Amino acid sequence: MRPTSAGFKDASARAVHDPALREAIVRVTGSLGVRRAQVTAELPHFDALRDRAKRIKEHTLAHLDRYLEQLEEAVRSRGGHVHWCRDGEEAVGCVVRICREVGARVVAKSKSMVTEELELNRALVQAGMEVVETDLGEFVVQLSGDRPSHLIAPIIHKRREDVAELFSRHLGTPPDAPVQVLTAAARAHLRRAFLRADVGITGANFLVAQTGSVVLVENEGNARMVTTRPRVHVAVAGLEKVIPRLADLAVFLPLLVRSATGQRLSVYVSLLSGPRRPRELDGPDAFHLVLVDNGRTRTWLDPDLREALQCIRCSACLNVCPVYERAGGHAYGSVYSGPIGAVVTPALAGGRGLLDLPFASSLCGACRDVCPLRIDIPRMLVALRARASAAPQARWERRLARLAAWVLQHPTAYRWASALGRLGERGLRRSRWLPEPLRAWAQARELPRLSSKPFHRRVRP
Amino acid sequence: MADRPARVALFTTCLVDQFYPQVAEATLRVLDRVGVRADVPGGQTCCGQPLLNDGFPKEAAALARHFLRTFEPYDAVVAPSGSCVATVREFYPHLAQEARWRERIRSLAHRTYEVSEFVVRVLGVERVQARFPHRVTFHPSCHLLRGLRAAECARRLLLGVEDLELVDLAHPEACCGFGGVFSVKFPEVSRALLEDKLADAQATGAQLLVSTDAGCLMQLEGGLARHRIPLRCVHLVEVLGQP
């Protein structure tokens, strides 16, 4: 993952002054949130499903080695290939090699966050291949040389007019074309890509260890095209996507779909188990599963952060996050944005974004409340903050924190500090100069006034 | 409902001590009205949440032990802050790594309450004999709402106040943007949250904005003053402590 933002602080401050961005975000997160609330409320056992899913994920992660080996065995027994990749470089190299070996010239992709994380497209293009993103949102991202800003709505930051303008340049539609014309143009364009593609690349929403199946959840049907028409199907997935049994989908599918888009079921759910078998009519000649670590084992080994691997990327936490709503996804400088992105980004990349992302939250807890896996995101953000405070840049903060802790453990010192604070406040009011962080506070609102007589001096000693 | 705790302590919290002493006084008044005489242990300071949230768990753990030393003799600890109580209840048990502290801290955490939660859930009282003839709106702090899941207690106590007209916010669940260190690390985003909250409060036509945490009060008051909005901001207990 390459850093693209000048840090969360600057990027979010700019985004706050972009009312069109906010409007575009709220239009989507608002309706997703309303629909999510409706379809989760109508399932009386939704909370029981959440608890069940949590237990399955905990169990799977506790025995991750066993389930991954079972998965590998199951994929192999159905004629597929499994590739284990330690990091992004290995994974990208692996996919490029597979494509080269089959002489691929055109590669069609369906939406996948892990390939965004790996920046796979860049490598494929450098290797001389034509890559076509076939999810409508990702197609727009690709055409405009942009980056996704939401886990499931990659162009949430774009307005219809932006897409119309883009398509008029690339696909020849009228500059003021209505949505139906735009989608029809994309459809015609993408259909040709499906037919021309030699290799189809997908991610995976789930990997079933029992059957070796890749489960793809989508609404546009493009993932199904990508996995059936081309000669070769390559599924790229993080290690944490494995679930033990096919029956577990009865728990995870409703959780994912209802939390993500607020649908009862997505338009398409594909379960793909290996390449086309002798008497089958369609499907690829070869199937490859590329299992990506890229920081996941490190996260797994980390007792504070392992819970982050339970995430099923539904984006419900983004849709309720007041900070994401104002800052937008790009401010996070990572393909993983929002509350879970603020955890996953430093976790996977071994500390990138550590100094600002864990702080990009008021810890209001809306993310934890809405998470179908009840992932305690605020707890992990606080744990990451402790690591940020150990960085060399935080030398003065560390000294101040130690001093504050000492004062607060000694009531007499606290009383003295309290009296000194009042003197200091008087001095500051006269000088009109403010030290940080008071200046940052006063930038957005008036400073509070210390009470002339604190409560501890008003009660009997 | 458990037995009425015999020995009750007020945990003032550092922000209330320094900025809102009238809130501590009102808390004592409210408790008195429901028949609880609370002690104010002299050694108390701060729960350590600012340190914890700024990334200093070791220092925060030292304050957890200080909290334990100060409040352990009591059957119940009551604070006018959902946020500080959430820190004690949610984070203290994680902070105490050593077994000899863990059990004692966990036990104390379980008997530490936010004031409205204490009155409604522990004492089983929903009316505190207050009269307040004003139209008010109510911003529950995030930690009272989602941390302690006790915002309903505060709201019920407000509804029990004579002559008080409660107009709900359109988005009571939205954060006011304080978030401690967040408010000074990202003042722009914090302000955006604050301004939406203030607009929501203004739209209710209320004369008073009632909240439950000193952090929210500082943020909301600071915003009201900056934008010269003619709306007053008070802590819940200041309303409940009215004659």
C-alpha cells in the first residue's frame, strides 16, 4: 500500500470544507444505514447470528493453520492450485506469473479489496497486460485514475455528473447523459472485456475450508462473468477469509449482506469450487487460489489486534462513523478507510499511518455497536495509540504524561497544580498567546474557564 | 434491584472539579434528595481516561490503582460522568495486569455508577422531586449511551421533572465531536461534528441543552459561545437539582 495522503489531519481538514463531498457521502451512507437498520431489525435472531459468527471467527482464528491446510487440501482435490504468499510482492509476482504462463493479454477483474491493497493492477499493466475492472464503481475508479474511498461503494465521493463527464471522454456518451445511458454504456464496454479476457481475477468474501469453495457476493453479475468465461480464474484472498464449513454461510451471508447493503440477499452469490469438471458446460480450465499474508500473520500474533482479522468488510462501521462522514475515505490514505481502516492499515502495514489514524476517532463507539462481529474497534484504536506514543516524535508528550500521572497520584500535588493552573490561566488571558493544544481548541470553539474555586476547595477537607 | 448501598462516595471527576464545581454540588443535592448521603473522599483526582486515550496505558494504570486506593472502602461510587465511569468499568479491568489488582479493580468497577444510572437502576427512583419550567433538549454523551447503555436513565429522570418540556434532538446518538485528544488533534473535523450538533439543538427550539458529561459541556458551550447562539448548556444534575 502506497501512502497517498499528506496525513489524515490535512486531508480531513480539506474534506470538511467540501460540502459536495459530504453530501455525496451522506446520500449513500445514509440510505445504506437506514436499510441496514430495517433489515437487521426484521430478523429476530440477528443478535444471535452475530454471537454465533463471533464464536465461529474466534474458533477459526484460533485454529487458522488447521483450516488453511484443510482449505488447501480441498482446493487441490478439486483440481485447483493454491499459492501461499508472504507479502504483497510475492502475491503480485505470483499473479503476474500465472497470467504470463497462460499467455494472458487481457485480464478482467471483479471487485476485490485485497488486490487494491496489493496494487495488483499496476503490476499487471507493467507486465504488458490490459486490465479491466468490471465492477461499475471500480471501473469508474480505474478510468479516472482514482482510488476507492469506501469498502463497498468505491466511488461514494463522486457525483453522477463526474461520472457523466468521465464517460463522455472515454466511452463517447453525451456529457449530460442520464444514469441509465451511463450504465448501458458501461455494460456494453464491459461485455466486450468479459469476452476478450484470458484470465479472470476475483477476491473472495469467504473461503470454505470444508469444500475448497470461493464465495463471491455481488449485485452486478460481473464476478460471475469473470469466473466463468475466461480460461483461467485466479482468486486472491487474505488468510483471514477462511471459514470452516459450508453451513457457516448460513450465518455469515445474512450478516454480511444485511450489514453491508441492507439487502436481504445480494443479487448474486457464487460458490466456486475448483475449475470446470469434465461434464460441466462452463467455468475456467484452471483455478488458482492466491492466499495472501501481507501482515496478517503479524496481526494474528498481536493479542491487541487479532480481533481485526474477524472483519468481513461489510462497511457498516464506515456508514455510521461521524469522522468518516466528514473526512471521506481518501483522507485515511489507505484502501481501508473508516474506523476499521484506522485499525487495519497500521496493523497490516506494520505501523504505517500509526501516528494519525488511531487518533482519527472521537471513540464515540458507533462502529462497535453496528459491527456484525461486534469488533471492539475503539479498544484497538486505543491500543494502537499506545504504540504511537512510544514513537520518537512523542518524546515531549511522554514526559508530560509521566508528569501528569505523578501529579494525579498525589492529591497534594494535584491541589498545587490546580492553584498554579489558575495563575497560569490569568497570565494567558492577559498575554493573548496560547500554547498547543489550547490553540487548537480555540481554533474551533471558545476555551472553557477554570472555576475560580474548584470543588475540592468547596468541601470539607 | 440490589440492596441500597450503605456507603456511597462521590467521584467528582477532574473536569467537574476544575471547571464545573456546581455540577458536583448539584450531584450531592440530587443524591441527598433520594436519600443518599455521599462522602467526598479527599484523595480523589482523575480516572486517567485522558492519559489512556492519548496512548499512555501504563500511566493510566497507575491512576486506576490510585482510584482503587481512594474508593475501595465504599459500597458504591457515583460520578456525574458517563465517560469516566465507562473508563472505570470498561478499561480498568484490562489495565490491571497483575492478579492481585485485577479482582479488586473488577469488583470496584462493578460498583461504580454514572449518577442517573445509579438513581434509576440501583435505587429504582425515576422522579427526583424537581421542578423546571423550561423547554429543554437532551444530548446523551456517547459513553453514557453506547458505553454504559444508560442514556435512557437520564432521559427518564428528565421526563420526571415537573413542568419540564423535553424536545428530542433529531440525532441524539450523534457524537458532539469532543473525544478528548481528538478535539485538539483534529479541530476541523471536531468542529464539523459540533456545528451539526448545535444546529440540531437549535432546531428543537429549546431554551436549554442538557448533557451528561463535562467533556461534552466544554465542547458544546465553547461552540455556543463562539457562534453566539442564545442557548444555555447545563449538566443533567443541574436540572434535577432544581428545587
